Amino acid sequence: MARRIGLLGGTFDPVHLGHLRMALEAREALALDEVRLLPCHQPPHRAAPNVDSAQRTEMLRRALADCPTLALDDRELRRDGPSYTVDTLQSLRQSEGDDARLVWILGGDAFLGLTQWHRWQALLDYAHLLVIDRPGWSLPAKGELAEWLDRHRVAPDDLLDTPAGAVAVQSLRLLPISATEIRSLIREGRSPQFLLPEPVWHYIRQHRLYEAGPERA
Ligand code: ATP
């Protein structure tokens, strides 16, 4: 049977339990073989992360150590220049083969900005999109993105019938945690413990990350 692979890209600055829980629930909802977390090297659509790629990746590695169904994929770090998702998906399609089911997972907030992404319509040449319904967010009702969604939308249960080319919208339980909040807690001298995996919190303290300097996200 073709492999079913979920993909969650992000800055992971730092990774927290909201990311991990969402990845795990998406895996269960779609019966995926695995979900890969892909740290972004140079985000094209936002300010440079507060911590360099190597350290963000090391935190992810520690976060995933005890979870066999979530994996780290560091291919964006091995490419120079902006980390365009379409390039990442093309590279995944090459390495996983034509039959693999590839599902790029993104929050509804990110989906609303999709038309700003480099070659956004080509994303579906390589993968499906799974849009996660987040509180306070709704699907676009009109315009280019709404029409595109209408053309490509299928029910989540039908998404993996083909290797790529469709969009589904899925509700999952989401933990109200953001990396922005974690960074500001640390900068204010407050504790983010229990919002992120213990080994990640240990690493942050050991390297004194996020304590000083301006917020860049
Ligand atoms: P920041 O606060 O720095 O913007 P973030 O916590 O939103 O960071 P990102 O690395 O930007 O994290 O997010 C990566 C992916 O994880 C995005 O698709 C985003 O929608 C999703 N995500 C972020 N926080 C949560 C959460 N609490 N629950 C579920 N998904 C989340």
C-alpha cells in the first residue's frame, strides 16, 4: 500500500505541545503512517526567527525523541535561499515516489494567506493540503482563494484516494499555545514549563535562549 505521509512545516521557534498534539491528531484523523515536522530555514513570509535553524532543529529533535510516529525532516536546512514550500514538496515527491500520499498540513490562518505563497497553485501538483479549522477563523467566502478551494475541495475521508491534488478542511482539538507567547514569557522572566516538552525547556535554559534581544517574529 502507498505510504501516507503528513507534513507540518513551521519555524518551531520553539516547538511546543500545540504543534506536537496537532501533528498527532492529524495522523490519527487521516490514518497517516507518519507526520514529519519540517523546520523552515529562511521563512519567505515573516521576519527571521529568533533562534538559528540548527538550534530550532535540535529542539525539535529532542521533542520527537519519544514519539515513533512523528519524525524530523530537515531538508529545508540543506537548501540556501528562502524556504519555499513548493520546492520542499517537489523534493519530497522525488524522494517518496509517485504513489506516496503527501499531505501538507496548515492552520486556517496560514491558508488565508496562501495566494501570497510562491507558485501557490503548483502546491497541489505535488501534495494535498489539509487545512485545520482554528477558532476565530473561517473559510474564504469569495474571491480567488474561495473559487480555488471550491474546485479542489474533498471530504477528509476521500483525501488520500489520490497521491496529490485536493484540499480538505478538518477540525481538530487545538491547544491554545503559541511560540510567540512562550518567547514573551521567557523574556519577562516567567516560566513556560508544561507548555512545551521538558527536554526542550531544558535546552532553552541551558543555552539561555529567548532571554534578551528584540522580538523578531
Ligand atoms: P509564532 O507564535 O512564532 O507565530 P507558532 O506557535 O504559530 O509560532 P509556527 O512554527 O509558526 O508556530 O507554526 C507551525 C504550524 O503549526 C502552523 O501551521 C501553525 O498553524 C501550527 N500551529 C501553531 N500553533 C498551534 C497550536 N497551538 N495548535 C495547532 N497548530 C498550531
